[in-house]
Amino acid sequence: MTTCIAGCRIVSPGIDIPQGCILVEGERIAGVSESPPEGFDGPVIDGRGLIAVPGFIDIHSHGRSGFDFCDGSAEAFSAIGRGKLEDGVTGFLATSLSVSADDLRTLCRLAANYRQNTSDGATLLGVHLEGPFFNPACAGAQNPAFLKHPDIALVDELNAIAPVKKVSFSPELPGGEDFTRALAQRGIMPSGGHTAADYECYSRCRALGMRHLTHFCNVMTPMHHLRFGMVGGGLLDDDVYVEMICDGVHLCDPMIQLIARMKGPWRMMLITDAMRACAMPDGDYSLGGLPVVVKDGCARLTTGQVAGSTLRYPDGLKRLVRLTGLPLSEAVRATSLNQAESLHLGKRGKLEKGFVADIVLLDGELDVQKTICNGILKWESKQP
């Protein structure tokens, strides 16, 4: 059956059609045009007054709605997956924390189960291991009790349970360069983060395949005029993608503007790094077994470190567009296509024939009104 999303503005990387329609057959986009085919009598999704953009892909998110992927329950995965649809996220990576190896195995088993058996939430595209391969001096809000040196055997074991798409780690740790090479050989993206690596270490690992930088600038060697650091390298090198948490806490506004100017829309990736307090009120929470207090939407450990975010995905896009002035047709590269291309997530991130029909309908304020995932309208706002 063919469905028509009609009357909407259509925005995709390099494309901005003031008014048109998107035809969907099964899970794929069958075509984009200015009007439905003559005599079309299939189902119609009303897109009048709305903006259709590719579904958002959040490759770094820990939780939502009071749940965390490390909770060890199918209920957590289900609740987060459904909640993601409200934020326009059609695909995501289940992101771990620095927890025990047994907890990581459980997370991957639950991820595999969600992928096989869940149809009412956003699509789980794989697993992102954030930890436990971090420098203790750069733990940030990661639990120091579980940190260890890079271990490709553990990654192989987890990858056999559920596809690991990305590993964030400190490349300066013993074995870091061999680990980078091994990940790249397996088609898993090595991503530098929680790191004291100097520019020379960063450059060697970049040459070995480290082309992502985790929550760019946060817990990362800064740029200095004599010690260039990982931040300097990330800004300089055109083949490196950087994750950006545009919540007003992790990156100041001028830094967002500088990153956008240096990297352009082609190498930025918006993430949330959201923890369980996302879409929840202020109060007491936890992250990886550590106590967290959320006040005015800012999550911090009781010892003071920022502990993830409470950011909802469209709010990061709004901030990026407002601060940089990027046309929406360029900004949306940072919400899906860059993630899909760099992590080999399939034909996602464009509103073009043959691509997966992951589509978000936004209003003029870029708030989510309808979320279509794999060609199915799975969520729509109850607001008039």
C-alpha cells in the first residue's frame, strides 16, 4: 500500500521544496513530488503547515522518561524507544556507561531483543559503548569503579550479541592505538572521549581510523596555542566528525558558532547525551550508580560534575539553527545523514526515493508534530 504525506514543506540535505508530497511504500520512500499522482486514492497523512525533515538519529543517548539503558530491563528499552518518537528520533544507539562486563552483556542482550521484538518505538540501530575504557583522570560522570584498559576481546563478545557501532574510549591508555586499529578493522567506529590525549596521540589514532570525537570539547584536551590538543585537532581535520550537545550547558553559544564555522554542516552530529531525567521534572536521579541532582534542567553529580543532559533532540536543533543561521536544509545533515553515513547505518537521513521512510513533521517553531518511522505514523502530538 502507498501512503501520501501531502501538503508539507519538504526539507532534506540540499533540498527545500516549499510545498509537496512524499509517497511511502512499505518502509521506503517511493518518491517526492509537488503533488500526489493523478487519481491517488491511498491513505493520506495531512502535512499542511508542517515541515517534513529526515527522522533524527541520536547516536549518544543513555535514557529518558525515568529509565536508563543500563537498568537491565526490557521495560527501560521499551519506554525509551517510545519516548524517542516524541522527540522526532526515529533511530538511536543504545549507549552504555562504565558498568560491569556482566551489565554490558545484559544491555546487549536487551538491545538484541528490542531489535527483534519491538515495533511501537523508534528503531534501535545498534549499541554505543561509552566506557569502560576511560582514563580515570578523565572519568567525568562515569563510575570510576568500573574503568579498565581497552579490551577488544570484550568488544568482540558484546558485538556478537548485538551490533556495536561505536566505542568511545581514551586513546592514550595502554594499548589505545592497537585498540583503535582493531575497531576500525571490524567496521566499528573508534571515538575519542574522556581523554587527556595530546595532539600527537590524537593524530596517530586518527590515521588508524578514529574519525569521531565524543561530546566534543567536554572532558577533552583543549586547544592551546602551544599544545593543540584534541579539540584543536577536531576543528582542524576535515575528515573528523564531532558530537555536539547543544543544550546551553555543555557548549557555550560562541563555541557552537565556532564549531559550525570550522566544521560546516558536513561533520557536525547533534546528540543529546540524555540521561534518565530527560522529559522528567527536576529532582534526584542516578547515572551509572552515581547520585545525580537535576536542577533547572541541568544534571550534575552530587560532587559537581555535569552528568549527561536532559536535552530533547529538537531543542538542540533549534539552538543550532538560531545561533548559526544555517539554512534548515543544511542543518538537518547534523541530525541524521552525517550519523548514517559515518556509521554505515543504511539509507537514512534523506527524503529521497529508496531511503528508509523515517520522517518527522515539524511546525514552524521546529517542534515535533508527527513522527513516521519505517513508513508508519507512530506518534503525533495531541496539541491542536
